[in-house]
Amino acid sequence: MSDAGWGSATNGGGVPPDGRVIAITGARTFLGTELIRRLEEDERYERIIALDIRPPELPLEKTEFHTIDLTVPAIDRKIASIVRKAKVDTLVHTAFLSYPTHATAWAHELEDVGTMHVLNACADISPARLILASTTMVYGASARNPNCLEESAELKGHRDSRFINDKVRAEQQFEQYADEHPETVVTSLRFAPTIGPTINNFFTRFFSRPVAPVLMGHDPLLQFLHQSDAIRALELALDRAIAGPLNIVGKGVLPYTTVLAMMGRVPLPMPHRVARALSRALWATQVFDSPPSFLDFLRYVCVADGKRAREALDFRPSYDIIRTINDFLGVRPDEDAPEVARAQG
């Protein structure tokens, strides 16, 4: 998929510099909650419209919460009514699962059909800006991947992963909306695997285990994004109207086995067929929450190029990969050197 159909970069976007009103779906997600926390303290934003099944767990002063279940048929009419009445200039869509679930039908209704409901509402009210929180996993892990994936790369997803493919469908819907509604600046932020001291997602769960599988003959480069940099990228996207997809990535990459060494995890080497059979059994019995499709990301490279975000969004991550890992582990700055030395030794 190319980003050509998303339009060109612009710094206008038809919104006032002050007194802005932002709507956020998925207000209880990490990204939604932390963005609300930042906007509550930013005087340029007059109101925040939080949309979710339950309110975020933080003090709300400028924020109006509305109960919205994206799996409910015809919920788009309620969203449109709320957003129109509040005179929202920008809608941020973060209502996505942060880790796979066995309830795949419900997840599909939330992410794929839910995105359709959000876009149907937007078509009725034409907000100036529309921002999607996506992931670099939509590129898929493949032996044919280049060293760095640019935004124009095909979104291959994964043949066996509803968790990834529903996010690919959301991106495709956003691209179609951008083509049909040029009056709205549509942005997709593809976040690299995000970790940190307080975020809870698929990656933090996986790397919190004491033992991790290593596929024999494979040691792909991994890329991480610090949770604070993810929120800052969202804030920048609110300030700058940049059309199209943007890879939001941290500084640097490291081999998978080096990451495990830094984290003090025990590598468990095994052939791919054995690992897949074991992973399938553990996933089916719900012993582990890592589906077998994730093994391909431990087998092949999936590293995204952050050049467009640097140039168009002026996004430069504050954390490199070593600081990101150490912050996830709770390592103090003065303890960094020994940890790195052990990892690289």
C-alpha cells in the first residue's frame, strides 16, 4: 500500500491555534489516557471529549466522558451527535487492543467494525483532522522485508493473526476515507513496539517472562519505542496536520538475543517447527498469551524507517533502545553501563 492517496503534508488543517476541542476514542487505553492527561494541562485545548465504555482513571476537569461501545450497531449516529455538538476539530482513534485475545469475533467487531462506525460518524461531521493510532506490525514479518520499511511498503499483516489483520483493515479504511474526504487531514501513526515502566501491552507481557523462545538460526533486529515518546508523537500530530502514515520509532535497533541478555531473560533455543507446535498448544490452552503467529517476528526482521516522521512531524525520540529497555526494567541511569556491558559481552 502506498501513502500517495493520503494527500500531502500540510501545517494548516483548518483548526484554531487555541480553544481546540479534541475527541478521543479508546479513552481508557494507555495512549488515550495519557493523551488526556497531557491535554488537561495544555491551555490551548478547551475541551476533551472522551469516548469509551468506562471513563479513564484520572481526574477530569476539561474532559467530558461519554459512554460509547464501538461494537454496538448504529453507534456511529451517537458519536456523530456528540462530536457535532461539542464542535470537535480533531478526532483521535485509539480504541484498539494492546494484546491478542481468544475472543476474536468480539475483537473484530471492536477494531474493524468499530473503525467503520467511527469513520461513518466522521463522514457526517467532517472534522478538520483525523488521527489513527496504528502499529508497525501491520507491515508483517517476512524474509523479504528490507532492512528498513518505509511508509509506502505493503501492509502484509499476517495470514494467521486477527490481532494484526484487524489493524491492517483499520488502516485501509482510513486510507479510503482520506481519498473520499479531502477536506479532512487524515494521519496514521504506526508505533513501533512500545515498552516502558507503566504501559501494559503484548510486548511488555512477553518480555516480562523469565524464559523466551529463540528460533534456531534466527536472531532478528528488534526496534522499540519508549512510552513517553509515543505520547509526545501523538501531541505533535495534534499540532501539525500531516496527511498520510508516519512510522513512529525509537533510536537504534538490537538483535533479539542481545535484548534478552539485557533483560536477564533465559533464551530457550528450539527449531521453528517445535516452537510453533508448542506455541499453538500453549495458546489454545490459554497457558500463554502469545499466539503462534508472533513467532514470525522472532524469525524475520520488521524494522520501520522513521525518516518521514523526523522530517514532516519533527519527531525525534528522546530515548534510545538501551535507555528504553533499562527504563522498562526499572534500571537507574547510573546502572546503565554495567547492564550494557553484560549485554554486549
